[in-house]
Amino acid sequence: MHKIIKYTFFDLFRSKWFLIIALFFLSNSWGLLYFSTSLSKAILSILHVNIFVIPILSALLASIYFYNSRNFIELLISLPIKRSAIFLGQYLGISLSISLAILLGLGIPFLIYGIFSDSEIWNFLNLIMNAILLTFIFSAISYNISLLMNDKIKGFGMVILMLLMFTIIYDAVILILLLIFKDYPLEKLSIILTILNPIDLSRINTLLKLDVSALMGYTGAVFNKYFNTFLGTFISYTSLFLWIFLNIIFLLSLVRKKDF
Amino acid sequence: MIKIQNLRKSFGNLEVLKNINIEIPNTSSLAILGPNGSGKSTLIKSMLGLVIPNSGNIIINNQLTHKNHKIKKQISYLPQSIQFPENITVNELIKMMEDIRNEKAEYTYWIEQFELQNTLTKKIKTLSGGTKQKVNIMIALMFDKTEYIILDEPTVGLDPISRIKLKEWLYQKKSQNKTILLCTHILSDIEDICDTLLFLLDGKVYYFGTIQELLESFNENKLENAIAKILTHKKSNIA
């Protein structure tokens, strides 16, 4: 499997995508650092860019890469190498190269700023960790959708629908639910709903650390009330890892039966 | 020896392979022929593990293929067309294949025959269609130790000289007692290279035997006439 990871990683590393992603995050994080009055405010602003841009970038790139290499995958399957190694290797290679581009883009301005001698270092590392986890989650979801859909156009359509669902529709649904059932205790429901959306999880995860309750929203506030910061962080991280883990299990079961 | 036992495959409601049972002895050169949609590609893809059969077994060298992916080390497979990763050079592609197969490749023969010396350091995306097909052939056939050579429409898109060179290589492999499976619509290629024929019709084996016997049974001396007779025979059966 490590061979497939290596080749996928370097193939993407040398593509224009890598440069585009790294430059985007570089200019974004440099700009926000430059214009913000404090580090924690800059981290907060970057977080809000991250939770929208990273899911879109990783999902689209994973899907494009899969469909472009579909034909080559057929050749790989005919070689003496396990099916699971090919697909898992490709997924990990894609996620790792996007993560590296984001890490470089986000990290370099902070390094120049001197983050390692600042008290905000943990919040910064938390931001990076969330960015990487979101990359792995959304590449996995979109890779699985692409595996399920033989038709490229339908596959892209489904990936975009999935993104819309997690970024916009989900919040709207939560809001409507909270309005309709406002007379009932909704804390548990809202916690479950948060865990079911990795974008929400990642947002709350960072906000808990930064302690800006005004920006947490209802679900974040409930999270904070129910769990203390430590437990809240633990639960949100576990749920994010669980998202990756379950998607990998699903990927492995999909490729076992897939015809090419 | 390749044994195919009770092989069935459906895509949704469409039954593509209907209980295929054949044994392909080693050292044979077999042509797989049949009209479009008869199941040729599905049969080849099942052997390579690209398609998962609904039931039945494929046994190569006494080993079940779906349980042992290492058996594919014995197979060279040339797909009809292939899109390689675009950002790597031909040289890197060769190294990558060697790395994945854990085997040294004998590619100098193909470099000389197809005059690919200047393309080695070029990125795949800069190559022309014909050169890409040559690279495809080189990548597929550069592992010399395989026992089985499976080719899917190998001569499509090739210039006449390269076509002759590919055929010469296949004769050479035939004389080295390798097993060749050729899937093509070009009957002259079959007559040149193969001695046995598997004719598939609607997912079933319609004919499996030597080309010589087929010609004799239809009292023909050209393969295309015999094939035409098979197909008209089928039409009159349906009517």
C-alpha cells in the first residue's frame, strides 16, 4: 500500500493543484494575520475560512483525481497487488498531499510571525489539526461517492450536493428543528446533530479552545454547557476520527465488490 | 493451465456470462472472438480480477484467482487503452511498475523497436496518441518472466511497422511456449498468431477448439467466412 500512497502523493504534489491550494492558504493566512489585531482573532477568522474552503477543496479534488485515474486503476488491479491496497493507498495519498499543501500554506505565515514563542501555539496547532481532519473526512466521503457512481457527471453532482448539505442545508434544518420544537428539551438532539456534521464539530472544537461563546451558536453553547472544555474537545476529536474510520471501513467494503 | 468453471456474471438484470466452462492448456495461443456485447471483455476482466463474478471459479496454475492476487505476477495484461498519471515521465512510469511488481523490467527491446529513446524523459501528457499506445505496450509487456500474456485489441491505433513488430514479438513468445490470449476483431491478427479459438455468443461458449477444426467443419479455408457462417447460422436459429 505504501507504494500507491507514495505515487499518488507525488503525482498530486507535482500538479498545479498543490500549488494553487498552498498559495490560497498562504495568502489567506498571511492576509488575516496582517490585518488582525490579535493572534486569536486571526485564528478565528482563518477557522471560518477553513471550515468552508477545506471541505469543498478536498471533496472536489478527491473526486476529480479518482475519475481521472479510473482507467489507470484498472491497470493497477491487473497487477499483483491487493485491491484494498490500491484504493486505500490512493485515498491516503490524495489526503496527505492536500494536507501538506494546507499545512505549508497555513503554517509559513505563522512561522514567520513567530508562533512557537507565543502563548497561542496550542490554538494554532488545534486549527491545523482540524484542517487536516476535515481534509481526510471530506476526501473520504467524496472518494466513496465517486466509487459508488460510475458516471462522472452524476458523481460530481452528488459530491456537490453532499457539500451543500453539510455546509448550508444542515444548519437550516437544525434551525427549523429548534424553532418547531422549542418547547421541548433539545440539548441531546443538538449534540447528536452536531456529531453528525464534521464541519460543525470542527468549528465547535476550535471555538471551545478560543472561548468565544458569542460565536458558538446554539449547538456550541450546548456542547460547552454539557461538557467542560476538556471533555468537549475529547468528544469532538473522537467523533472526527470516527468519521474517518467509518468512511475507510465503507471504502474497503465498497471496493471488495466493485466491478471495473 | 487456466480453468474456468461455471462462471456467471450479471450486471443488474443483464446476464453477460452464462455458465462458462473452459480449460485453456498452457502453451496455447487462444483468440477470444464474438460480436459486441457477447461477454469477451467481461471474461478477460474476470480473469484479471477487475470484474467480480456472481458465481464460479477461475483457477490459474491450480490457484483460485480471487483468493490469491499474487498469481497475477504470472500475467502480462495489455489493456485496449490506458490513461497513465499525467505528471510523471515515461522513465518514472517504468520504475513505478518495477516497484509495484517487485521485478526488473526488460524494456530495452521495446525502446529500440518502437524508437522510444527520446520519450523516456518526457512527461506522459506531452506524448501523442500513437506514442502513448507504444508506451502502453511497453509497460504491459516488459515483464518477461510471465507465463500468460493477455491482450485486448492490441493493434488498434498502431502504425503498420509497430504492428508488425508487436506480432513478431508474439511469435517469439509463442515459440517460447507462453500462453497467449488475444481478444480482437481483426481476424487477420488471429490467423497470424492464434491456433485455438473461443467464440462467445450471448454470454455462452459457442465454439471452443482449434481454428483448423472450425475451418474444416464449415468447409472453409478462410476464418472470416467461417465466422460469417456461424453468425448467419445463429440468425436463422433465432428466426
